[in-house]
Amino acid sequence: MNRTADQPEPNPLREGLSARPVPQPCSIVIFGATGDLTHRKLVPALYNLAADGELPPGVVIVGFARRDKSDDDFRREIEESTRKFSRQPVRDEIWNAFAQSIFYHRSEFGDEAGYEQLAKRLDELDKSHGTRGNRLFYLAAGPDQFESILKNLKAAGLNQTCKGSWARIIIEKPFGSDLASARELNRVVRNSFTEDQTYRIDHFLGKETAQNILVLRFANAIFSPLWNTHYIDHVQITAAETLGVGTRAGYYEDAGALRDMVQNHLIQLLCLVAMEPPTDLSADSIRDEKVKVVRSLHRWSRSEIAANVVRGQYTKGAIHGEPVLGYRQEQNVNPDSQTETFVALRLFIDNWRWADVPVYMRVGKRLPKSATEISIHFKKRRRCCSIRICGTSTCSSFEFSPTKESRCEFMPRCPAQVFASSRLKWISITERPSANPARKRTNVLLLDAMSGDATLFARRDEVEEAWAFIDPIEEAWHAKKDAPELYFYPAGSWGPEAADDLLARDGRAWRRL
Amino acid sequence: MPAAAETYSLGAPVEIGKIEQELKKLWQEGEGAMTRASLMNLAVYSEQPGSLNNNTQLMAKITENHACRAIVIEADCRREEDRVDAWISAHCHVSSAGSKQVCSEQISFLLKGGCTTQLPSIVLSNLDSDLPLYLWWQEEFHEPMDPQLWTWVDRVIYDSHGWSDFRSQTRLLELMQKEANQRIVLCDLNWTRLDNLRFALAQFFDHPASHHRLAKISKVRIDFAPGFRSTAILFAGWLGAQLNWHIEEVKSPRELRFTGASARHIDVDLRERDGEPVHEVALTSGDVEFRVTYADCGDLLEISRAQNDEKRIPQLMPAGNNDPVGLISEELIRGGPHRVYLNALNCVRDLL
């Protein structure tokens, strides 16, 4: 949303053409170039940017991995996966031009000499492809490789560039598995790259709807005065998916839904809903306000956790009419696994704006539909003009998927009744359906990193504060004595009944999605 | 609802005084999940016979992405009798979510006789309340310019490429702006046509290290299609205005000379050839040539730079749509004034 100090001077020919910061030429070095993330997301995202004309001239992609292969082998493999996973069909003429900027560099992650050769190669690409000495390193490898990669990048001098150029690093989640490991990871990163150079990617924040929350809250006078405990009854955040654990069991068994989704995505979304207006639109001003929200999350004592956090695991059931396995029967999952595939939480934010306003979050796998939504439930007016009003409260919602709509629902008078309970839905389609269907969250975030805009990336303190909130829950769950129960729910249901009880106790119910 | 699906028909004829009531009925009789949506009033004015049907087809496509109240007007000003016929219809499209139909309504008018006196009242009495008015004027402007109409228009859309007399038209535009107290935004589709080319060329100079190249541009070549000289000149005007060049000399209809800072000369070569409205642009700065050209497939631009004899590494990017729906859609997603356009126009207005 704003430019950092290393942004270029304005180009006079750009005036009136683009409101976004301009991405700069650079070499994008992907560590873990033969992995799933590179094939399914990163290169398809870069291809889509190229096809949309959003990739600046002078961008090259260098895949860094252990396996032995040539540039052409790598191009062929990556072409195949891009054709499979790209959101827009791959056009030969665009691919052929794009592929000329793709290279492969073979090296072990721990081999110092491999990085020295990489540095030489990048210097050559600067000359041949006009990448201007700018480097964007993308850690798409396993977290266990991070330290080795970062150390070697530093040893080869790749963490620094000459004046006028930049070096940045993008880190994929998980940013640790608890507060201690997150701090350790941050220490390792900080040894090689400054915080300004570090971009912790959270793909949820790249969604247009996430960015619309701030605009809707702060740019509309009908909302800003109401956005507080006086008018808001409660907030619900749901991230539901029909998918099971799939091929991720190796990671998921250790992580679970709380670490996988709540610690990062859901808390980040909550920050956008709950933060105070930033002093300006710079990345740090926005992140300063976000981190205050995380710090203000009420910490439950161990005895309170069972009453406010519900964990569940799916058993066999059906999704879209098709029978599916239970979690414990999935491949590579421990048959006695205690890993949660569902979490529901009742949170409070201890500040003046949100005092006594509960925030209910739920996230789960194998739920009846895939949907991500934040809904703000305004307080009910119980009486008006001496007449009791029945029905539901006014509600604003931000639906991330499937519709990408921001909605405001309000109650009109029902025909032939004095006051009505029917709900009129006013819909704002926030993303034009055909404006740019291929422009997805990863694309936006890659452009932001190339432009030096860190607004949509998590800062060190945000990550650590989120773990500080999560850790006591994990500790309670893993306690040898009196650990809160793991509930089971059939695949295709909306989670265990205990999750409904969490709201029912407060006289509320989950929004039907 | 007679027009539940996408339709190209003018719809149901209605009495002029009952348009709002009939529109209300249209929605009450509708079946299924439909949402009426409107973000603007989009009025289209044409004097071409048959334009009502043509513009209805365009509206069916434009409303896919731009929900509006469409007011489509065909005027036959030579008729002696004064007569107005009206129709109402709806353009419905399935939303991105897949279940709902989002519908825009269209009111169509066939004006006969005293067009200029009828037009303001027709437009003003049928606007969707409190929404901006975009007027797409498909004719050349002519006097009298009725202030009653122009003071209500937020954005006037026109295409200057077909203008027979650029100077008289710009004079009328200025008059219109005066009537509207400068509030009206001028949107020239001839300028919109250049968006992707401008974007492609601008990318070369994003990095600060390339800025010095702008100050060394000595030659510009613009290849344009027959009938699109004004488009090419607007492009030259854009470069001139943004880079502080001033017209020094018109050597011939195809050769212009600008003066830049420190009395540096910039020669512009305008070459007419078959192809896209502006088919290729090349800038020479020192020993580097920056080139943007249409790729063979027609819907992509190929951009490349070459220093001395080094190999070009072309990059492809979308060329955009030069059809009316593409151009109008580009224009409708914008807000704010077209300052860059006005600067470009001012830079080359004596050449147009």
C-alpha cells in the first residue's frame, strides 16, 4: 500500500497508468525448485503475471535444487506443471517468451560453493537480462533447510547488494511451530537479512477481500462510528474446507488446524477486522496496529481453555455425496492420532473498542462446503416505537470464498407487518468477475515483494505474538493430566456439537454458510 | 420477466410517462434469484439508423461487468414530426458465484424530429437517482450545446479518431466544459486505445537507472493504420507532454520535430501502414532502441529493447481489446480526471 525508501523515483511515463507500486526487474531465486509449491503455485503465478503484462521486463527465475538437470529439463518440467495448474490456459507464444527467462541452478542447500556459483550466475543474468542487481529469494524448501540456505546466502554475500539494488527474502509458513521455534527462526533470518528485507508470506492476506476490509471499515462513514463494542454484538470468522489432509499428513500430523490455520491466517484476518486506523498507509504503520490486536488477545488460563477452545477430528463420512475416510484412516496418519482437524475458539480482545465482544473462530477440514467468511454481527434493537422487534441482527460480512463478496444485510419492513424479520440482502461484488480472473493472491503478493511493499506480509513481532497466544492452548492440549477432550465429527458435518455449544452458551449460533 | 436471460431485443414498448412504473413491474414479475444492480447511468446517443439494436447488443456485453441503468437513444433529427418511442428491457448475467442473476435495466428511446430539445428531458427524467451519469456520445458534437444536459453529465465518452474537424470539436468540448463548470470529465476512446501501448512502453523506464534514457531520446517512430493518424499524434503528444517536449517544426505530414530540454531535438516519424490503429512504436535513445509492436497473433504486444546489435529478448503482454466493448469497459473502470490525456491533447492540438 505504500512505498518503502528503496522505491524508485517516479517514471513520468507511468503517470495515470497504474495506482499500484511498480514491480522492479529482479532475479527470483526459488529454493526448492523441484517441489510442489514451485510447480503448483509459484511458477504458474509468475506465468499468469507475465501473461497479464504485469511482470516487468528484466525478470528472471532461477530454480535452485539438489537434483541434476539442465535449464531446458527444468523448463520442460515447469511447463508441464504450469499447463496443469495455471488459472488461465498457457499460450505457446507467451510461454516461449517467458521460458527464456527461466534457469536452473543445481546445488545442495548446504554447499557453500553452490552459492558462490549462484552469485556469479546472477551477476551474469544482470548483464544479459537487465535484472539490475535485484534479488528476490523465495524459500519454498522445507523449514529444516532454512538455516542452511540463509547462512550460505550470507556467506556468498547474496544478502547484500550494491547501492540502488535490493535483496529480499520471502519465507513461507510455518514460521516456527511454537514461540520458541519462531524466535529461533527469526534469529536465524535476522542473522542474514534485516527485517526490512524479510517478507513472511500469508497467502490469505493477498486476497482482494482481505484488503477490502480496511477500505470498507475506514473509508465509509456508515461503518467507522459503529465499529466497536457499543454496536457490535460479536464477530465470526470461518475457514471451512471440504478437503481432507490429502498428501500433507507428514506436516499436518505435527501441526494440526490450530498451528496450520489459526496462528497465521485467521489471526491475520482478525487483525484487519479489529485494528485501529493506522497513522498512514505505510507497511509498518499498518503492521504496528495489527500487532497491537494480537497483543490484546485475552490469554485463557489452562482451566479456561476447555471452555473456550474446542478441538475436533473428522471421522468417516461423506462429502458431496461421496464417502470419505476418517482422518485416522488417511495415508501416513497415526491410527491413534490426537491431531485436531477442526478448531473453534471463543476469543476476546482486551481493549476499549472490543471490550466484551466475543470473536468466534472456526476452522476445519472435511466440512460440508469450502467457504471462508468474516461476519460482523451488530447488536439487535429489541424495541422500537414501543414495538418489539423479532428476528436477526444486522450483519456485515466479507466472504472470501466462494463468492468474494462484501455484504451488508439489514432489516426492512415486511409487507403487511408492522416490523419484520425478513432480511434484505444488499450485495456488493467486490471483485469484478472478469476484471482479471487469473489474478490471485499469490500473484498479488509476488508483485508486492517485487515492489518493496511489505504491507501484506507478516512482521516478526506479529508472528511471535500470535505464537504467544497459541502456545498455552497447545500446552493444555498436550498436558498429561486433564487435557481438554478431542471431539470427533463425521466428515461432511459442521464440526463437533461442542463447537455449537460454544456459541449456544452465549445465546448465539454459527452463521449458516 | 420478459428478459430473464441475456437478451438483445429492445424489450417491451412503454409509454413515456410510465417508464418507472413499468420498470417496477418488470422486476416484480421476474422469476428466480435476480438482483437489480446499478452503479451508474450509462446513456448512449447515436444518430445512426439501426443504432438502437447495435447499441443494445453492446449494452448486453458491457453490463456483464458494469452494472448500470442503460439509456440507449437513437435520434432521427431530420424527421419533421416530433415523436418519441420507448422500450424497456433487462440484461441479466449469472454472477461469479454462479447462482444469482445480476440484472441491469435498459431504457431505449427512438427520437424523431426535434432531437436537441427532446434529449435533455429524455435523459434527465430517466436517470437512476444519485448515480453518476456517463454519456457516450457516438456522433460529432454540434451546436447548440444544451447546458441543461451537460451540467448533469459526469463523464462524456467520445471517440475523436473519426472527427472530421478536430479543432471545432475541441472548441465544442471546451464550451461543454464551461457549461459544466469544468466538472465534466472528458473520456476519449481514441486515447483509451493507447492504454496498453503506453503501459508497455512505460515499463522500460521504471527503474531509476533507465531514467537517463528518457532524456536522451532522439528518435520516435510510430506506425499507424490508415484513418488513425490522430491516434498516432496523440501518442506523440503523450510523450511530449510527459517528457516536456515542445513542437518545434512540422517538416511534413509524417515528420515532426520536438524540442526537449537543452534544445535537444527529437524527430518523430509517423508511418502509415496496415495493421492495428497504432501498430508499432520505437524509441531510440543513444545506442538503445525500445520497441513495442503487435505480435503476429494480434492480441499480444511484443516489447523488447536492443543495444547495438545485441539479441532482443522479447516479452509478451496483452494488447487489450480495441473493440467498442473493450474500450468502453476500460473507460468505465476509471475514476478521476484524465489529466494526462488533456496534457497530451494540449501538446499536439495544433497538429490534429
